[in-house]
Amino acid sequence: MTDGLIFIYFEISGVDQVTLAGIFRTFIDGLEDYTVDSRGDIGAIVRESAMYSIQVLTNTSQPDLLEADLIRSVLHAVTKQSWMKVMRLDTYRKAVITGLASSIGSLTESL
């Protein structure tokens, strides 16, 4: 599912700031999914996919399209996950925070 969403994103030419923010916010919402059913913690799959998608978008987005409020929201959501005991997501958390830190380097004037 995640790969399909990323593929669709990259097939759209000229993604604007509003669209990109909407995509990020959708993935941020996915970090809050704690669905559990008879199969187990289904929300973990959603959270992992959301974290991976944020990582990909963070590392491939044009930094000038990332608003300061959006970066704060992503950092808040990712650090909130860091405090959760969801150990499977550690690899993605590190990659997202590293990618955001790199992006912030060119955005320090706007922060």
C-alpha cells in the first residue's frame, strides 16, 4: 500500500505546497492508528507504513515546499512515536528525524 501511494505522489508533476502538506498530514494521522482486531495489532502495520512514507517524502521533497509548521507537526508526531514502546519503528524514526534535520538546514531562516 505505501509503495503505491509513493508511486502516485511521484507520478503527479508539479505538486504544490498545499498538496504536499495534505499528503504529510495523512501520513501523520496514520501514526495515530492503534487498531487491534482478531489478527492482532493492525495499527502497527499502518504506523510502520506511515513512518516509511514520511521518510521517503522527507528525503525526496523539495525543501522549499516544507513549511515550518509542517516540519514541526512531523517532528512532533515522530518524537511522540519515539516515546511509545513500538520498537519495530526505530529504524524509520531515525531516518525521518535525520531527513528533517537535513531539510531544516536550508529552512532556518523561515523557522
